[in-house]
Amino acid sequence: MTMEEIFKGTKSFKEQVFEKVQLELNQFGLIIYNANVKQLVDVRGHEYFSYLGQKTQQEAANQAKVDAKVAEVEAAKAVAIREAELQMEVEQKNASRQTEKLKAENLSKAIVDYEMKVQEANWELYKKQKAAEAMLYEQEKAAEGRRATAEAAFYGRQKEAEASLYAKTREAEAAFYGRQKEAEAELYAKTREAEGLVALAKAQSTYVSSLLGALGGNYNALRDYLMITNGMYRDIAKINAEGIRGLQPKLSVWTNGSGGGEGEGGLDGGAMKEVAGFTGCCRRC
């Protein structure tokens, strides 16, 4: 270290001395607990430290002046800066007020323009709405007219269908009534006819029973009698005559040899006698 460094930095010098001396004393087992540098004193006739002290004091005084001047300059600078800042704040506030004023004016104008445009748009919308309402009204009226026409046509067709259905119903009822009456009449006629047939059958049964009783229960005589009375022999003879007309047939009669006996293909003589007697009895009655 130089003498000037030792003079200016006694603390640093003390620390270095302490460390280096302690290194030398360590080999003897000695320890330095404290060490101080009381004062650096010049040798008579050599005022080096006094000169350094004066120099240091002068430098300190000069530095104090410089610091004072710097402090004065910094103060003036700070004042100027503050004044500039205050001026800037004032100008900013003025500009802000002007801006706000312009904004308010522009906003008012914009609001007026907007309100005018809104009113114009509302008017246009109102006109379009009225036109649409008028068109809708016309369409509704036309639709009502078409609906009324359709309803009238439907009502007419419905009434026609109802009239046709009523007429067909009445016609069907009349036809059914007619068929029912015809069926009833036919049923009545058939019933009467059946009753007549039953009565006829009963009468014929009674008549045949009476004949059979009168003929003494001889069924052959009853047969011959019925055939005679119903003209069956006459019809047979007529048919045979028609069959041999224009021919010369040869007729042969066979008998069993007795005048009153039954011949082959002939009639029972006894039955015929009974029939003859019954016929005579009936004629007399």
C-alpha cells in the first residue's frame, strides 16, 4: 500500500497488518486479539502526513462545494422539472377538457344524427309495416271470400248428398216395404194355398176313406174307380187311338175261359161290379 492509501484507509491498513503479523506469530503459538493504529505522525522536518491531511481537508472542502453546487443545480433542475411537469399537467388537463368538449360536441352531433337516422328508419319501417298490413288485410279478405265460397259449395254438396241419401233411403224403404208386403202377400197366399191343400188333402183323405169303406176295403176297386172318375182310361184310349191312327191293327182278346173271370190284362170283374154298384149308389144319392 502507498502512504496515501494508508493515510486514507487506516482501517484497511490495520486489517492487513493484523493478518500478516498473525501469520508470523502462528509459528510461536501466539494470537493477536486486538490491534489499533492510533495516529500517523510526521517526523520532524517532514510534514507529509500534515500535507496529506490538508490535502484531504481541501479536497473535502472542494467536494463539499461541488456537492453544494451540484445540489443547487439538482434543486434548480428539480424545480424546473416540476414546473415543466406542472405545466404539462395543466396543458394535459386543458387538452383533456378540450378533447372532452370536442367529444361532447361530436357526441351531441352524432346523437342528433343517430336520432334523425333512427326516426327516418322508423318512418320507413312504419310505412313498410302499414303496406304489409294492408297487403295482409287484402289477403285475409280474399282468403275469407274463398273460404266462404268453399263453405257454400261444400254446404250445397252436403245438402245435395243429404237429399240424395234421403231419397235413396226413402226409395230403399219403399222398395223394402213393397218387397215385404209382396213377401207377406206371397206368404199369405202360400199359407192359404197350403191350408187349402191341407184341407183338400184332408177332404180327399176323408173321401178316399169313405170310398174305400163303401167298396168294402177293396183297394183294386178303389183304384179302378179313381182312374175312371179322373178320366185316365179315356186318356189312355185317346193316346192309343192317336198311336194307331192310319194303321190296321189286329186285336186279340184273351180270356181265362169263364165269362166272369179275370182276363190277362183285363180288369177284375168283381171289382168292376162293386164299382158299378157304388157308382149307381152315388148317382142315386
